[in-house]
Amino acid sequence: MALRMVRSVALGAAALAVLAALPSAGIARPVAKPAPKAQSAPAVQPAPGAPKLIVAISIDQFSADLFAQYRSHFTGGLARLASGAVFPAGYQSHAATETCPGHSTILTGVHPARSGIIANTWIDQSVTRAKKTVYCAEDEAKAAADPKDYVASVGHLLVPTLGERVKALWPTSRNVAVSGKDRGALMMGGHVIDSVYWWKGAGFATLDGRTLTPAAVNENKALGEVLAQGAPELPLPDWCGAKARAVPLSATFAVGTGRFALAAGDKNAFRASPRLDRATLDLATELLDENKLGKNATPDVLSVSLSATDYVGHGYGTEGSEMCIQLQQLDLALGDFFVALDQRGIDYAVVLTADHGGFDMPERLDEQALPAAHRVNKALLPEALSAAVAARTGLDAKDLVLADGPSGDIWLRRDLAPADKARALEALKAELLANPDVAAAFTADEIAAAPAGTGSPETWPLIARAKASFYKPRSGDLVLMLKRGVVPIPTPGPGYVATHGSPWDYDRRVPILFWRKGMTSFEQPSPVETVDIAPTLAALIGLPVPAGAFDGRCLDLDAGTGDTCGAKP
């Protein structure tokens, strides 16, 4: 049976008034204002046959390459989703392929250039505190009780999420989010959210000023018992045997043979293991009941961000036994989650994607037909660049060049006179382009003047990818892009051997899967974007959205003559 056709709903005056009051995607301001309280009565009704619950799932660092490589071995939740509408070439179209900007695209429908979430962190030299690096999901104006901590906030997100738009129009709807990371939950949930949780330390936490609900209290109690007792190794699937070989990274450190045994009290080992995703999905199930999701007259939104694949990818790489175990366990955990949804008799629709892809360790890639892969030259670290630019210009080298690593946004010291800044910027760009690890270096002015990317995201020029990540109030004076295969980790160590963040397809390309009971399956290999997800879901439930609210387009999920985007057959 083909997926039910949902036609678009005309925007009435009342609906326009509600939606116009939401945070604007086109207005630049340092901190977004929360969406207003919902009206007492809905302006329009959901579309006939709309699902009662939207489940939006992001698997952190689940690249299209991983999906393709393991697809034939999935038997659980990922196998179910692969029987729906499959877009194997989804794109996080922007250049800064990191967790926070990637999550911000999924349910807002806009690129980071409009959401304001340019990266996981950026440097703001105007903040009064000593630490000038700002985290995407913090309120830097508030001091945390622990100096090493921060107050989590979604204030930097400049646009509303799908859940916020739903709540603004339909007051009875619920907007709930849970994740292994605060930025995953907050960037998918948004400013106005009924219940939000993420893993922190040894349990799930929520926003400052909120108390844990019984669902989170119960889950934390159960997890506390697991952490106190420890847990045995997880089995290696038979079909992964060839991946179980040690790859030495130093005289005392190797990866490739891990089995995720959990020693009693080892919180870090729990976080970087498949057990974190299982716990996140368990809490999502409890929140489902606690919030009576899918039981309301209007659609609810449940966002689930699963973080363990990212932690495993960073700690062990993407091609060892650790990732093989992780993906099998994730597939099984998702299968159990969907069975729990089925048992509750909820009419739900699912979308699953990723915030970015990932790249394996160069030490293993070199053995697997990619000898060009290598670790980045230390000459691209901020301290080395400061010294090099100072030598070229005669300026003081202290904090002359500021960055959060050897790729992405770079800032120059803010107290430079205009003429000195111009000289320093010219020298910095020349220094970068002379380095054999560098593919491109664009100044802020060059990016601002460049046209936005159009057409297939796989063919966008590098500067268009940079533009999709560029928001002038936060972006750097220059953006550095490393060559394909250059890993921006100079020296590997426990917990951090591989990464993502590049403008290349292995980091940009992710799967996008839609599923609903009874739908006719199909696969569309042509490239689409993660910003297409929000308009697709909005059409599915009949949510009216003002023109220009999304950067993406609606994807037709009806495999036949029907059109879930509103066109007549």
C-alpha cells in the first residue's frame, strides 16, 4: 500500500500569525529569542491520515559509507528502515561537518549559515571571561557551579525546529528530545521543549532549573547499577572477523580488537560503547509513556540522537572490530525500540539520518589502498601559524592567530589596527596555501561575496560549502580546508584517533531513511540534503510553514502516483 497522500494546507491568517512569531531564519542576532507560547486553539487541523508521532533519529557519525558497508548485515531496526524510502546519498551540504551544525539542519530545514550554528565551538573575543572559545550549546553569560562545567542552552540557535513549529500551531502537541550529547538533544529539540535529556557523567541530565522526571530518575537508577557492577565483553559478529586485528599507534597503544568490556565504575568506557545508545533508546521509550506521545489529537515530535557511533569512531576508527560491534548492537537496539512503539499501537513515522560522516585512521587507510591519507602537518596549528604570520609581518606573535584546531575557522587577534589586520590576513592566507596539506583558504569577504550552492550538493564548489557554514557574527576571518585524506589530528591518543569535520564527501554524505507502516518502499540514489527532512515531515503532517522558512525542499515519499508534498496525482 502506498503511503497516504497528504496535501498541503492553505495558510490562514491565524496560522500565519503563529508562525510569523517564531524566531526568524533570516534575522541575524547574537542569541535567539524563544518561540512564543502556543495559542489556546489550533489555527488549522493536521492533515487527514497524518501520523500521530514523528520520530526523528540521528546517528552521530553514521556516514553513507558505513550504511552501505553494513547494510546487508542489518536484521533489526536499521533493516526495517531500509525497507522504507531510502535516500542513500543525503548530504550535510555545509563544510563544517560537526555534531552541532549537523544536528541543527535536521529539524530546522536550514543550513548553518541561517541557523547560526557554524561549528561545535567558535571563538568570541568579545566575551568577558578568560576563555574565549564558545560552545554551541552553552549560555556563556551564565557561570556554572563547577568552573570546568557550563550551563547548557539552545540560545545560539537562531531558528525554530519542527517540534517548536508544531507546538506553536497545535498547543496539545508535545516536543521531546533525548541524546547522548546535550548538543544533539538541544539542536533537534529547540527552544520550546517539553522534556529534554542527555547523558552527562554517570546519568541523564536536563536543562538548568528543571528537575528530573520519574522516567529519567528510573533510568538513571538502573544505569547506576550497571556502572557499579560492570559488564562483560560484547560479542563480535561472525561476519566481522576480518576486522578484528590490532593496529598499533604507539609502542603502548593499539586499536582494532576492542570488545567493550565494562569495568565497575568506568563512566568513560560506558559512554564510548554501544551501551550508551541502548540507554538512550530505553529512556526514549520511558519518555514516550511519560508524555503520552502519539496519543494526542495533534502530532507529537520525539527526537532521538544516538551518540555512541561517534565516540567509537573517534576512539577506535571506523573500520575495526569496535565499529562492527557498535553497528550490530545499534541495529538490535533500534529494533527493540520500534517493537516497543508497535506494542503501544501508535501510528508513527520515522526518519533516520546522521549529523555528519566520518573518516578512518590514516594508519589503517594507508594499508587499505589510500596511501595519501596522513595526519596533519603541525605547522597548521594556531601557535605555529602565529609565529609564521608574525615572521612575515613583524607583528607580535602572541595570540595572533586563534583557532580550535588545524582546520576550519581561523580568527586574527581583534585588537589589530585595520591595516595590520589586512597585512596579517594576507600573510596568513599565503602561509596556508604554501602548505602541502591545504586544499583551500577563503577569507570571510570572499565567502560572503560568493554565490550560494545550487543544484546537486555533491558538485558544490568548496567555497559554496564554506558559505553554507558561514554566519558573519560568529565565523572566522578565514576558513581553512585540508586536502582529501588529511586527518586533522596531529598525534593520536586514547579516545581520539580519527575524526570528521572536512568538506569532503566522506564527512558530508549520510543516509536518509523514512519509514511508516504500510508504505511502499523505494530507493532514490540521487543526492538530497538533510535540510529536506523538515519540509518533508511538515508536509506529511499538514503543518503550514511560511514561504522561505526552509532551505530544503519536500521529498515525495509516495512511491506511486500520489504526492506527499501536496501536488495532485
